[in-house]
Amino acid sequence: MSDSSNSLYSEDELRFHCSTANTPLTESSIRELISIVRAEINASASSYPKTVLEGIISFLENHSFHEFAGRSDNFKKNSFATSELARSLSYHDASTRIKYLAYRYKFCQYPAQKILDHFPIVLVIEPTSICNLRCEMCWWSDKSFTSERSHMGWMDFGLFKAVVDEASEAGLCSMVFAGRGEPTLHPDFSKMVAYATQKGIIDVKINTNATKLTDKMARELLEAGPALIVFSIDAHTKESYEEIRRGAKFEEVTKNLKRFTELKKNVFPNSPTLSRVSMVVFKKSQDIEQAKVFWNGLADEFASERATERLGIYESPLRPTENSPCSFLWERLYILWDGRINPCDEDYKSMLCLGKLDQDHAVRSIWLGEKLQKMRTDHLAKLKNNYSPCNRCCGF
């Protein structure tokens, strides 16, 4: 990307700026959570490791619940709560609260400590690899990707159901609808989200450019009740927005967000869904403070984060061989529209493909399989540069 984000903003400036839908966990609610977790520890047969339950209590007792800036090793080691945690917990009973807290603990600690769980902590689902925009910083501006027909397609709903069924059985809590394309373009997208929430996936998140967020879709999504919908909107003026989000119309997206917020307030006032405008910063012309003011009231939260080098990563400079192992290998898997599984979304051409879901290969078998295990071992042994594009990635 030109006009790179280096030194554009400090880490303190790249953060969640407002959270109008949330109230912090009170001392009494924290004590209540601690009591619930202690009861689980004392239970004759708990399904959670004692180290996890004790870790939850340690965080509840010793860490403040605050907003955090993006994702980083520092966040994973030192932060436990997301800005939506208090809101999420308010919609769960005691047993589900423990499940949610255990998931948050694992998400923060397992990748940082390189602890391998029995199943991915997060699954990222790509409903489609196709997008209606050609954003300036996105891989959809790479013609070597968009011209290759094998990269393009739509996930079969039967395949999606099989993934969700396995994930639900394994106790998965976090599912993200994202990928290389725009998820809302899938004709069954609302149905997919509803199926995931109905199967007990607690933390369902959606990333969307909001260009196709019709009244009908907004209603269907609010009825399904995902935990979080992130609207990827990187500017607050028509000129800047349409320069970055090529193919989008600023007025249409603004109208879609206004209508979504009105529906959420007036028709679905008890919705568990949190909305967030997200601003990826990579140009000096992007004004975070002005964007925060403009989008205030059109979503529950506003967030900004520094862009990573995605476009052209395969030709980026090689990184030092001493780069730390990628935490994603202990955290998540990406399931592409055709059932291929990737360890990373930086690898948008799927050169690191770990396998493909079929009758003989389920999510768990690939997660614990020989190919990914070797990749983890090599990353730990500082052989990360044996893999492309790991050898050109800034790492997570």
C-alpha cells in the first residue's frame, strides 16, 4: 500500500473510542461471576480444566475491564475482557456465562502461551470469496487474485451446516463471518447466521461493508441475534470514503446504517447485537477524530486500527528469520467457501492450504493433523520463513 500507516497514529490513538451500548461490569456483578466460577471449581465433575477456571478468577479479581486497541501479544497476555463482554454476559444464564468466560480466557491465553486446545478457539467462515467493491487496500485490487476463477465461489449451505454442527458439538463459542469476499452477498447469509446462533455459538461476529444491508436483511440479522456486527467504513466524507471503498456509495451506506440503528432501537430494543463502525487507518488523509464524531449515533461503537500489509504480501520484503511464531496457529482456522482450510487470511491465495473438508476430513482432524502440527513446530523452531507468505508477514 502506498502512503503507509507507519507513524500515522500512536497505539493510544488507535482504539475503541466510544461504547454507547455498554456499561462496565460492576463490582457486584464481578463478585457474582467469581462466585459462579468458584462453584464450578467445587463441582464434582466440571467439563472445564481447573487451570482455566482459576485463570478466570485471577483475571476477574486483578484486571480492569477496559477498552483495548486492536489485537496484539500485549492484549493477549494482559487483557481478558472485550468492550462487549459485560453486554454479552447479561444475556446468558450461569452455565453459559462460565462457557463464555472460559472461551475468553482461552482466547487471551492459549495462543500467547502456545497451548493447543482440542478444537479451534475461533472459526472464520467465508460465505463467499466474491466482493462488490475494489477497496484500495484490499486483495480485490490484486488482479492476479481476481482473475483466477478457482478462487471464486459461494459456500454450499449443506457444507456450512456440517461445519456448524461439528463446531457446536465441540463447544465452539466464536464464529466470524468474514473472508475474502463480502458475506452479505451470499443468498443464504441471514439463514447462515441464524443457524449458527440457534446451534449455540455464543459469540457470532459479522464483518460487512454494509452496502447490501437492506431493511429485510437488517431485520433478519437482528432476529438471528449475532453478538457483533462490524461495519467496515474507513472515512467520514464522501470523497475520502469513495476513494478508498471503490464501488460503494457513501450516501447509501450512511442510509443503511441509519435504518439499521433505527430498527435496532425501535423494533428490536432487547437485541443482544452490538454494532461497531470500524476504521482501518493507512492514509494520512483519514481523520480519526472527525470520523468518530460523524459516526457517533450510527453504531454502538467506533473503532480504529492500523492496517496490515495485505495487498501484494507475496511480493513484500522478507521478514527477519527470528520472527516470533504466529499465534493464529493456536487460535483459529479459516474455512473458505469451497471447504479448503487455511491457517491465515493474509494468505489470500491459499498457498498454505491445510486440507479440504470432505467425508474423511473434518475441522478437528485438520486442526490436530500432521500438516498443521508441523507448521506449529517449525514456527516455534524459528523456521517460520520456510512458509510463504509467513516469510513476509508481520505476524500476529
